[in-house]
Amino acid sequence: MIKNYFKIAFRSFWRHKLFTLINIIGLSIGISASVVIFLIVHYDFTFDKFHQDSERIYRVVSDFEFQGQKSYFYGVTTPLSAAVKTEVTGIEYVAPLYTLSPDVSIPNYKGNTPKVFKAQDRVTLTDKGYFKIFKYKWLAGSAETALNEPNQTVLTSEQAKLYFPSLSYQQMLGKIVTYDTLKTTVTGIVQTLTENTDFTFHDFISYSSSAANKGLGDSMQLTSWGSTNSACGLFIKILPTSNAANIKKQLAGLMKKYNPPAPNSNGSSAFNLQLLSDIHFDRQYGTFDFSSTANKNTLYGLLAIAAFLLVLGCINFINLTTAQAAQRAKEIGIRKTMGSSRKQLVFQFLSETFLITLFAVIISVVLTPVILKLFSDFISPNIKADLLGTLDILLFLVGLTLVVSVLAGFYPALMLSGYKPVAVLKNQAQSNSSKTRNAWLRKSLTVSQFIIAQFFIMATVLVSKQIYFALHKDIGSRKDAILYINAPYKVRTVALNKLMLNKFSAIPQIEIAGLANAAPFSGSTNTTIAIYKNGKTESKTGVEIKSGDENYIYIYGIKLLAGRNIQATDTGKALVINNTFAKLMGYKHPQDAIGKIIEKYNGQQNIRIVGVVADFYERSIHTAIKPLVIAYGKGDYETGTLHVRLKPETAGGNEWKTAIAEMTREWKKIYPNDDFSYQFYDESIKQFYTVEQHMAELLRWATGLCILISCLGLIGLAIYTTNQRTKEIGVRKVLGATVAQIVKLLSTELVWLIVLASLAVTPIAWYAMNSWLQGFAERTSISWWIFATSAIGMLLAAIFTSSFQTIKAAIANPVKSLRSE
């Protein structure tokens, strides 16, 4: 019986090639998109799910509040781990972390020459508690002893092969690895984690090395309870009988004991617990300095896109199958006359749907690697198209095939199998069908297609409009022809920075250069507390700090509103503030702030305001402009970045390339062991909107697919409409109707369906877009033309698609359609 069903299905496919091809294309588009989205979502949702007892693993994090403003930090104070081990109950294991970015030196690498691996960013100090909480497979050494003594290190298998490519894991034990100046001995090798994880450390140095090495210990601030560092982390695994609330209460006791708030303080700090499963998705705290979080809302949005595309594919199938019903009515009537039951006919049509869906899935499996390559710029390289080698993905494909088969095929199977043999054989199966419930269902499904397609069009236009607004908005600083170069932080000094500045300033193609820390618009944040008097009232606020020399504001074209610029003699005595800070202090006009005193600032007292500059954005327009000071920088950090403004290039000139080549030569004279690396300021600004740019790209693809699938569905609707009105068209032509009049007649219903869809989707789209824009401090307007453009664009696409069928029906010979009369 099953064999017979499939044999009949193949015959039907061959007889109706066009319908079969359109159905397969529509379903394969939706399924391909769904498979790709599933791979992306599955990748993020499986992060760190493999750890044993993960529901009992927590990261200790820090919460801060100042004047009602809250901030969150995944780092903690360094001495907290020791206090937790000795004073907090209910914890099974404690694992301190302190991440480093050292240069790693391997002696006798492939011979007698040492090999240096620069700035390794996944190196951490920890102890055996880490390997108690997070289970690794040990290839050499033991978890109990490998990190018990100072100056010991454990490597992952991948990193071990990089350091000692010719040795076995056992032979690596006892080898020397030097981290900057810290000389360690390899005591263990663990298997590199192959699962999806944020814990991608590859070098583990014994935590006790910090106490044995004074320089390292001092930089880690082992006894400072007042300094929170992103490099310092703490993980705990609580006992099965304990709970997070009890641990948090004890952590609050440690904070009160070792770091109580100062008298009359307007701020507070506290330790909190973050569940392991939340780390990958929590943007408040983040993950680690070398990894990034995923956004659950984005992932759910991707799932919604996949669902919409699948629904569109299923709607297409339903419309096309019902449009084809007239051609199969007699077949159904004869089968029923010969004794077929309705149940058998339902299985027959469902088997046809299953085969079409199966073909679509096979095509999707072939297309998926190609689609992943198209999106390779903004998805993880770890997302692989191993569709048949992973059980979860294989089950997804099987489930998807069955679900789509039922969704797309069940209604057409019920409808077709319900024809009465007598009516069918009298050619009355489709009589008055335009007024039946089936017709209204088809129209409703078509309207739903238009609603989904127009929503994506509107969202794509709005996101693109907001990105354009962000990239072209005046941010208060000049963007073009500026580049900056970070001096190597391990070897740079103020003297070397100034020498480099002098060398660069002498290059003819450079207009002006200066020393500072971060650019005006950057991800680097340095804040402090400023105390000042607003009238007779003493006020306190947090302020952003930018450090630079006298050329800083000129390089970036920052406008001086009042007073003068900073100069070398101002260090510790005077500074420049932005207009937002001046207004916060109570001065309506910038000039009024000149000469006023900030009583306490960054550990200094009685600092005079000598200038006020116009506001400029320090980060993306997601964040509002905050109070800011510009101080003259003198230390290694404050002068660690060279900022260069180039002269304008002549038409067809090569001045910038020449300038960069000359800077490279001068750089190598001073820092021969470090690469010359620079970044253009305007390009760095664009990187702040990569999430939005990726969203726009995904929306463009989704919109294109929605329109394509919807247009395929329109073919089905047009075929159905013209089939139903064939004789009417013939009569009208005999009575003198022109081709244009008939095309207008056939297209009127389509136009009204699109108008209805536009009216329905507009409030939904407006609400969704307005909600998304609330995440920006500065945002574009939701213009009326976005909705109008979407409706007109969808209407033109629909008319163009359906016109092939309507024009074909309009120019057909009426004799053929009236012959049976």
C-alpha cells in the first residue's frame, strides 16, 4: 500500500511539473533558512551545558550604585577568593582566576632558538579548585597535584602541541614555559574542550605563583579590597544542601567586614552570584575579556524569522495545491467511485506532501554550507554544517520534515479528499467556490503572507535608516583622516612616546600629531568621582576622563566653547570639562564655569576649570553623553597612544600610503620587536554598530526570501483565480472587453488584499520598531514613507508576479473556454 502511494505521488509530480517545482522551491527556501538559523541558535544555546552539576556553579560578580546609577562588573577584588575559602560555608569548591596577556617564551623551540608567542590572551592563574568545578580529561599529570606549588603550569592539548610540537604529552612534563618574566614548569596536560564554551583558557598557572613573585603579586593587588579588576574572577560550586541566597548573605558580610562604605558616601557596592548558564547571555556582566555574549532576544528573533519563513512556505503549498484542485478533481472522483476511502486519499496526499518536503530538506542540506559561507563575516567560525553528524541536528531535520509535511499537507488533503464523486464527474466540484469557506481561507493565508513580507520590509528600512543616522550623525569630533597607534604597553615609556611623536610630526604628510590615551569616541572607559559645590551645596558625580596633550582637541576638531586649552603646566592643577558637566554644575553658559573649582577629583584637590568644550560622543548613540573632563596626561598610560591627523590627499595621490610607510619605518627603529598596528578613527566608529549592521544584513536576506516566497504564492492564487473565471473571461471578451480591462478585473482583488495587509501590519510594525529604537539615546524618526514604500513596493512586486498569469488568461482565445458550452 505504501509503495503504491509513492508510485502515484511520483506520477502526479511528473504530470504537474510546474506546481511541483514551485512547491519544492518555496519549501526549500523556508527550510534552508530554518536549518541555518537552527545551527546559529543551537550553537549559542548549548554553551557550557556539558558541565556536571552546572545548576550549582556560580560566578561571583560585583554590583555598584552611585547616585542612583547602577553598574555591573564581572570582576571582583583579588583578596575575596581567600576570604571565601576560609569564612564562607556551604561551598564545595572555590576557583579563583586572574587572567593575563603575557608574551610566552619557549626555550629550544625546534632547535636551540627560543620561540616567543606574543600577547597570549587566554592565560590565567588558578588552582586545583578550577579543575574540580570544570571537568577536563587529563592526558598527563594529575588534577590533585599539578597546581599545588608556585611556578607550575597546566596546558591544554592544543596549546601544548603549539609550544612543543615534537614531544608526546608525557615528555612535555617538566618543560619550561616563561610568561613575560615568570618562569614555570609544565606539570599537566588536559584535553582541549571541544564543546561550545566560553572557558577557552589554554594556559593555567598555579595561583600561588602570585605570592612567590613580588612583581606579579603587586600588580594583582592581593590585599586590596577597594580595587575591582576585570582580570580577577571567582567561581564557586555550592553544596547540594546549600542555596545561593545563603551564600549571598555571607558575601555581603565579607563586604561589610573588609570594605565598608565611607562615611557620607553616595555610593555602594555588593557581591552577587551569577549562575553558570546565564554567563553566555548576560550583557550586564559580560563573559571574559576575550569572549563575547550572545543576545537571547536576537536569538529568539532569529527563531521568529525561521518560523515566518516556514509558515510562508506552508501557505504557498496550501495555495498552490488548492489551486491545482480542479485538475485533480476527476482523479479523486474516479478513485472514490472505485472504492477508495477518504482515509486512503488523505494518506495519498500526505505522502505526496512528505515526498515534496523530503526533496526540499535534501536541497536545504546541500544549500546550508553555501548559506553559512555567505554569513561567515558575522557568525562564529565554530558553527559547522555537519548536519548528519550531530544527533540534535539530525533529529531537528527529521522533526522539521514531519511537521512541515503535516502543516502544509493536512488541509489540502482534507479538502481534496472531501469532493463528492457525483459533483466531480458532473464538473460541479468547483461551483460557487469563490464564495465558500475554502476561498476565504485562501485569501486569509495570502493576506498573512503580505503582512509578514511587509513587516520585514518595514523593519529592514527602519534599521538601515537608524544605522545611516548613527554613522552620519555629528558626534562632536572629526572622523576622517585620523588614525591612532597604541604603543606596546609592556615596553613603552613617556620618553619613548615623545620620541615617537617627534619622529611622526616631522613626516611631511602629517598635519598634526599628539599623545593621549583613548580617542574621543572609543570603547575605553576611565571614570572617577568629582566633588564640587553647586551654590552652597556640595555635590558629587561620576565623570569620564580623557587624557591628552595640547594637540588632542585640535586633532579631533573638538570645539572650545569658553576659556583655554589644556597645557603641560596644568597637570594636577587645572583641566577642561565638557558642556554637559558645566550644566550639571549649574552653569547655563560655558563662560560661567571658567575659573571655578572642583574640590576633589581623582585623588587631587582644588582643581581649576580653565576651559569648556562642546559635547562629543564617547560611545555609540545607545548611550547618552555624560559629564567629562580632559586632563593633561603625563604617565605611560596617559601618553600611550599616538593620534595622527593626515593632510588631505590630492586627487589620485598616494600621500597617506607614503605617510604610513614612513611611520612604520620610524616605529621599527624604536620598537623593533613589535609590529606597527594602526586603526583609522572613522573605521573604529563603525565597529560600534556591527550588531545593527549584522541585523540589517539578516533582515535584508529575510525580506528578500519573504518577498520571493510570497510571489511564488501569488502565482498559485493567480492560477486559481484565472481557472475559476475562465468562462467569465471568455464571455467578457466575446462581449468586447479589452485585455487591459480583463487584467484590471483579475488584479482588483489582489490589490485589495495588499491594502488590507498594509492596514493590518502598520500598527504592529510601528510598535515593534518604536520598541527597538528605545535602546538608543539618539534615534531617527519613524517616517510615514517607510510604511508607504513598503505597501507600494509589495503591490508592484505582486502585480508584476501575477501579471504573467493574468495577461496570459486575458489574451487567450475565448473559443477554447466556451467550447464546452
